[in-house]
Amino acid sequence: MNEFKVLTRDSGNAVVMELHGFLDAHTAPELEKTFTELIGKGKYNIVVNFNELNYISSAGLGVFMAYIDEVRNNHGDIKLTNMQQKVFNVFDLLGFPFLYEIYKDQTEALRKFGAQ
Amino acid sequence: MNGPEVKRVEKIEESRTFKGVTTALSDVRAFVNRHAFNFGFGDKEISEITLAVDEACTNVIKHAYKGDPESKFEVKIIGSGKEFEIVVRDWGASFKPEEVPVPNIREKVKRHKAGGLGIFLMRKLMDAVEYQEKGSANEVRLVRYLKDGPKA
């Protein structure tokens, strides 16, 4: 079975969520759980680092769609960074770059939150 | 002088049965990945084909079988000449995508409606996507043609 792992850590006024492995219909609930926990703690400035993510399907993309409104309504954002080309291609096909901020590097995303 | 060439497999026919649960998805991907590679596709095409099949199987598991752990579905791969065909067959609730209007995907993403993204991706990633009912079975047929590959 392909593994999936989420690691979170605070960085200034933001939280960095590092995704590892394979994000599909089987592993998406784990990502949902992490978002629910962060939002439950009132953490709305979220940077998602995709550097170690090898695969994403629409079930994974749906998780970002499910939480973005609540996060933005609370003056936060979900910013996406460090995507491998094949993962970016999937986001791109669905028009995500028009609706989500996607950065090459997590430092840029953290700077946008003012959380160096 | 060319280096040793990996000889592509021009004729493929293999079918495998999987449990209708999401843990099967990684096995489905490995199965498709291996055959797409042997057939002569490059990395990008292999990723695209694998994703399209994952989406088809996810729909079967989530919608046709609604997570029933006793259910099973079949994935058949037929490669011939330049045509690489994957047939996903299930015996669950049928689905008629032709009756669903083509969604404006950007609007869907904007309104955070995830349903329908899988079908949209399948159609974007493959050269042909067809749904058929055959008796009590439903079939999704996905086709991708090998382009600029070794001579068939």
C-alpha cells in the first residue's frame, strides 16, 4: 500500500503542513483530519508544502476545496508550495492556480502571512 | 551507437480483480503503471493514465459500491499496436455520465463542489472515455494512444 503522512509545525503566525507520499481516496481522510484539527485550534494561516508528495487524485484536491471557505472567512488562507511538476499539472488542469495562491517555495508563502 | 533499448511490449492482455475498497487503489495504480511502462509510454503519460484509472476506480468504490467491503471490481488492460485500453468493470449501481451536463469546472472549483472532478480529469487525460452497461455490469473504457513511440 502507498503511504501518506502529514507533519505540521508552527512557523511564526502560520502553520506549515508537510505532505508525504500518496494522496488518494484512501488517504484523503487523514488530510481532512489534520485540517479539522488545525481549524479547531483557530489556526487559519496554513502553508501546505508538497515537496514530498508524489501523487494526488481528485479526492485529495477535494480536501483543499472543502476547507478554503472557512479558512478565508476567518481571515486566513491555504497557500500551496513546492509542488512537483506532475502534482502541479493536476491542480492546473482543474484551474486551481486562479483560486489558490501557489508558490515555488514555502518561504514566499510564509512571507505573505508575515511569518518569516 | 544507441544504448541497450528496452523492448516495448506490443501485445498486452491481462485482467485483475480488486476488492471494492480504497486500499485497492495503490495496487490498481501499480498494475496500470507497469503495463503502461512496458507498452512504451513516457513518465508523464504513465502518470496521466494511472491517474485516470484511479479516478474511474474511485468512482466505482465510492458511488457504485458505496464502500461495500464485500464488493469486487475488475481492471482489464488491452494493449495492441498503438492503442492502450483499460476497462474497469463493476457490478454495482450504474451511472450515466451522458445524462449529466458537462460542468463548468472552474465554476465548480470556485464553488467548492468536488463531485465531477474525477470524470473531468479522466476526459482531459485520456483520448477516449466511454461508459457502457452490459447486463448487470457497468464498464468504463479508457483509451490512450501511444504517440511518437517506437514503430509499431
